Amino acid sequence: MCTTNAQSFSEWFKQKKTQKKYLLAQIAALETYLKAVEKGYDIANSGLSAISMLKDGDFLQHAAYFRSLEMVSAKVKNYSKVLAIAEMEDRSEVVREVLSDSNDQNVYLNTRELASLRKILENTADAAIHDLEELELLVIDGKLKMTDDERIRRIDGLYLEVKRKLRGVLQLAKNVRSMIASRAKRRKDLSGLKQLYGK
């Protein structure tokens, strides 16, 4: 006959009680873990929301800055060299028109000299148009994205360029007038000599 060791009813009930105790401990541990996970999720969610808000705010700030670069301030629009550039271009245009419309040129300049003069006047007129277009880009809203300092530096450069070109046009006019006056005087002297000697 063999003997077996079986659990008695009291042992079996004690085992169930121990199992319940372990299960209740596991449930309590899982509830604590669940609360920690929920808290972590809330922290992560609020952190991501904060990051998103900061990112959106930063983006809006950058967008506002870049929009402001398109707007021209009163400081730039009222900058004295803006008006000075326009006045120099007007003066240059008047000088070019006088040179183009002078009848003396047709009398005292040869064909090659007239062609050269017309080409120079055409080139300076084209350059003036380009300079005025650039000035317009610098002082009208929405044309360029630049800071006030960048606009003023570019206007300063344009001012020097236009001033140099005006000096060139004035020098050209002086040279042409001088050449015409010299040739007119020579012609008059020759005419006087012909009258004097009866030719």
C-alpha cells in the first residue's frame, strides 16, 4: 500500500487565501503603476502642448519679423539721399535733353561724333532708368525684404553711383559745348579771313 500526501481542506483554503492575498497585492501594484503612467502621460502631453505653443509662437514671431522686413520705415522713406538721387536724375535728364536737341551739333559735329554722342546719351538714360527702379524697390513697401540699415546702406551706394554718373553727363555736356564753340570760332575766323582776302 502506498501513501500519498494530499492537501487537507484547511491547507487548500489557506492556499486560496494566500493566492487572493497575492492577487490583491498585484492589483494594488498595478493600480499604482496605472496612476504613475497616467501622471507621466499628463506631464508628457502638457509638455508637448507647451512645446507646440512655443514653437507656434516662435514661428509667428519669425513670420512677423520677415513681414516687417517688407515694410519701409519713415526713416528710410524720408532719408535725405532719396530725394537727392531723384533730383540728380532730373538734372541729368535735362542735360541729356539739351544735348539731344541742340541744332549746333548737326552743324559742328561729324557723323561719327554724332553717333557716338547719341549712344552715350542712350546708355546714360538706360542707366538712369535702372537706378530709379532700384530706388523704387528700396523705398516702396513689399518690394524687398531688408532691414532699415541695409536699405540705407544701399541708398548711400546708389547716391554715390548716381552722383558719379551726373558728373560724367555734366562733363560730357561741357566737352561737347567746348568742341562746338571751338569749331564755331574757327569757322567764323575762316569766314573773316575769306572776306578779308576776298575769297
